[in-house]
Amino acid sequence: MTKNSSFNAPWWLRSPHLQTIWPLYFRRRKKLPVQSERLELPDGDYLDLAWVGKNQGPLVLLMHGLEGSIESHYATGLLNCLHRQGVLPVLMHFRGCSGKMNRLPRSYHSGDTGDLEQVIRHVQEKAGKTISAIVGYSLGGNVLLKWLGTGKIPGTLQTAVAVSVPFSLDDCARKLDCGVSRLYRNHLLRRLRASYKRKRGTIPMPIDVDVDSIKGFREFDDKVTAPLHGFLDVDHYYRESSCRQYLRHIETPVLILHARDDPFMWSQTIPQESELSSAVNLEVSEQGGHVGFVAGPHPFKADYWLERRISAHLGEYGIGDS
């Protein structure tokens, strides 16, 4: 089901670019009671997990976006919110995103559901309880939705939430080559190039690529992401990994929050009603940018609407105090 979101952008933050950038630079991060854990993987690599607090409440897993981490404004905000509500939240860092370089030439990508399954099994065993909900942002949301549409879902998973999802990776790569959106492309590519060069200087790589010459996501994914992760080329990677095709197969109740003005993709990238299963609720706002959704009466009293909306949704399933 598709419906209009209750989010309304405030007078001082109407631009999709300001919505996207404001929390990145102006939101204060609150200190969290974090316990870090390293999860060894069967292929010899590892993932770093961040457990927040020691609450006895429901277990909720968070997944960050491209080149994100527990330091990302949206992750810190929701983790703090859930912790205050008695939830036991844990954040999964994708390979190499915790500030420590992973061991293998491969890294992570938008369609990698295997690591998610490893994390789910591990955190449930460690916590002694099943995961009640999973929340994914951007790339993490794409991985989550693909997994829900293709994987073996734990019967006790009550719900999931996905925010600002790149439903079609090809659409997003092309949109990020246009206009002001190239600023986001350049920022993310700088980080991806730096990560690749650090790894190349430490371990042998199976590919020989001058990443400094790469100018766009399609080229990076064709020359780096696809060959490192077993895809034939960029089109094979985008075709297999984009979550849009899997939405009609999802059976777990899912809330998707999306803004029509998201500068990472076009409005037509948003799935149509006919592409959604009956378990999927897609809430679309006219404004909000990419993982922005900042409200509030003025800049000195910003209201981060995403946390309120996600908490209210989880509360409908008895997860948290809201």
C-alpha cells in the first residue's frame, strides 16, 4: 500500500539538499553506551557490531548506508531513541565500515544478504532472544528489502523499516551524475577510492584499477564492485541487487519511508502500487531529501522526525515504550 507521509518540511529547510546535509553537519551526536564486538566470518573476514546498553527489552538490528557507521547521524539518533525506550539495539557495520579495514579484497555491496544472515544468527544466539525488528537506511535498506523478498525469514521477526532506499541502483547511479547531485557522488566516491587505495597498499588485490581516474558510480561499480564480488559487470550487479524487483514477494510487515525529492534518485524510481506486496506499506512525502526528514519550528529547535515515525511504527508491534 502506498500513502502520503505525515512529514512536512519546515519553512527554513525546504530544499532537498539542505534536508540531506543539515543533520550531517549540524546535528549533535549524543554519547552512547556502546559495547563493540567482532564477529568472525566463515570466509576468514569479520564484521564489527555495536551493542548499545544492556536493556532486557526487544532486540532490534540497525543497518547503515553506503560508507556509514555508528557515527552516522541517523544511526546515533535512532540507537539513542531505542535505548531510552528499553529496547536492546545493535548496529551491524558492513565490512570495513567500523574504522578498521577488513581482511579480504572484497568489501560489501548493495545486494549482499549473506552477511546479514550471519549477523542475525549470531546476535540472536548471543542475546538469547529473537530479533523483533530490523531497520535499514539507504544501502542498508536495499539489502534488508532484498533479503526480506528472497531469504528465509525468522518467523518471529515482527516488522522491518527501510528509509531512503535506492530501489533501482542503475537509476541512482545515473541520477548522481546530474546537477547538484554530483556533489554527493563526488563525496562518496572520494571515500570509496580512499578505502580501495588503503586496502591495495596492504593486501594483494585481484584487480588492477586506477580508481583516481573513475568519475562515476557506474564506472566504479563496473571496475571495482562487480569483479570483487563475483558479478559479470555493472549491469549484472545492478540487476541482481536492486531491491525493487523483490518487493512483491515480501511477507513480513514492512514500513518504507521515502521522499519524492530525494536527490539520490528520480521520483519515478519510487515503486508503483502494483509492485508492492500486501505486507509493504510505502509512505512517501513530497520533501525530506535523502535520510533527512528534519522538522521543527526553527533551526535551533530541529525535530528529527524519522526517529518519531520509526518509534511509533515499532510501538504498534509492542517494541519499545512508544
